[in-house]
Amino acid sequence: MWNEPEPQAVALRKIMDNYTKAHPETTFKVVWNGRQNQTKLRAALQASTPIDFMDQDADQLAGGLQKEGLGYDLTASLADVKSDFLPGVLDLFAEGGKTYQVPYVYNTVNFWYGKDMLKEVGGTVPQTFGDLLKLCEATKKAGKHALVIESNVAFYNILYFSHYLSRSKGSGELVKIFEDKSGEGWKDPAVLAAAKATRGLWDAGCIAEDARGFQYPAGQQTIALGDTLAELVGSWLPTELAESTGKDFPWGAFNFPAVEGGVGKATDIEVGLLSFMVLKNAPNAAEAADFLKYVMSEEAQNILVADGGVGVTRKGVAWPAVLGDAYESASKATALSPFAGGLSVAYPDFASTILNPEFNKMFLGEITPEQFVETMAAQTKTYWAGK
């Protein structure tokens, strides 16, 4: 998952060295493949290269190697440490009661904002979607904008839709709607309401009109420049913007607010976890599983925080100060779902080629909310008819 010079890789190297000190019979030969690790690992497996364990975005693993049955069953190995994980983490990608992933880095999805600007505009953290619109108005009066987007990152922008729908209908609703093979699930009035509400953020002046042309990372840079209050994105944002904001930027984060009349809770969150997986045919599967238990130890998790600068998955281990609000969000989570409502895990082809681009067109004003709903209903029916 990491490249060798990255702080997270340095932290993992220290953790491996510590493990070897305690278990001299165990050493590590690491290939640092970066973000394309799963893809490169497939080629190595095809060449019969012996591999014990690997790491990747948990969503990608769930839709990739795990879905293909290539994960080693870790259920028994982790039985005595299961209660050490933050709420919902270990179960999020379990299948049939069995555990195949060990999540070790925790990213939450929140509105990331500058606390100084929130004070400057006289705003407060919104508790409801209506409150968010009021915050937009207050920010606009101060000559700023409350929200910013990257117009070319559809899998970021879909977060508005997945969150609104979750707050309205409950966590996991997006996958349920898609699994209605008739396509009629999209005709639920809550879907059109979610599309209209998210599109309405532009009409309410929450987002600057010129953001329609922002190409990543132009949008998030406006937070560092003091032109925008917040962005709905993962908790990696402070790290990505660190050079622009400086180390003392007063970051805050709040959950997507409740939707009036909705059944979903504002404490239900979407997450982007990073996980280890032991390969099913690993030559040293038992030893790899024991090492991953050590990764979940308080000692190893503190190394990840201190040297890697990331949020972690063990209860009671404080995250870096800049991620303090994210830790609170994770600690109090009442339900977890994968990034963007989970459709990209269960049905990655549909999410990446149909849902995300069609929503982005609607969100940016190229089609109407009604057209979006009709397109999704028709494309869902076509998808399932082809299976």
C-alpha cells in the first residue's frame, strides 16, 4: 500500500523490526508497491511467488482478493483481540461470520473545516441539514463559501448523495436500492429528495459557482487559502494539505448532519479503512496471523500514530491531535458503511461506470435530478438483466 519513504512505511518497518526482536525466528522481506499493491500482487501470484500477507484499501480488498476467495480465515486467530477494535471495524468486511481482513488504519469521512473560519462567520457545527444550509448563508454573508468540491472527482462528490440517503433511509440503503433488480428501488421518493437536496447546495450558495471547474486538488486548496470553510472528504485531507496550511492550522471535523424526518443517525459514518490480509495459500499463514495480532497491539498502534501520522483501529489509542474530531467520530459510531455507501465494494463496476459519473453530471447541473433517477432505474434493470 505504501512507498518506502512514506511515514506510514517507516512506521511499519519499525513494527516489523520490533516483532523480529521478540521473535528472532521471524524476519520480513517486504516489497513496497505503493497504491497499486493489489494489482501488482496478482502478477506475482500468477508467477507463483510465495507471499504471506499484504495490505490495501479495505474496500478494494473486499471487492478484489477477498471476493475471489483468496483470503486466509483469521477468525480464530483474532478471537482474543476482537474486542480491542473500535466499534464495527472488524465486522465491516466479515463474510458469513468469518474474518479475512485486519483493518489497521482508520479514515473517517466528515466535513473537514477550519475552526477559525467557523468562528469568523459566527457559525456552529450543524446538527441538521437545515442547519448546514443556515451555515452556508452565514458564510456567504461573510464573503466566503461554506463548501468546496473537486469537479473531476466523482467518487468524492457521490459522498453527498450516499450520506443524505443514509440519513434519510438508514445506513446501507444505497446497496439495497441497487439490489432491487427491477430498478424500481430508485423510484423511492427518498432518492429523488436526496438528489434534489444535494443539487440544491449550489442553489443555496453553499458552493462557489467556479467550483464547477475545479480539478483536483484545486478545490481543497481554497480551504488553505481561506476562501472556503469545509470539504466533505476522508480524514486524509489535513495530511494532503499540510504543506499549504502549515502545521498549526486549526482543523475540525463534523459528521454529515441529520436529515429532518430521516431514520438514519448522524453518528452513522462512512469509513475508508486500510487492511492487512493473509493470503489463503500463504506458506507461513499462522506466523503472519500472529504478526497481525501484534500490529493491533497498543505498542504497534502507537507507533503508527506517532511515526505514521494516521488514525488507527484499536480502542483507546489516541489519534494525532489534528485528527481528534475524527477519533471522536469513530469512537461514537453507531453504524459503519464503506466509502460512498458501500456500492463500490459490492458492485464496483456499476459504481464506477454508472452511478458515480451519472450523479456527477446531475450534481454539476448537466442533467436534472429527475433524469438522474430515471437513468439509474433503467441502468440498474439493464445491469441485472445481463447477469
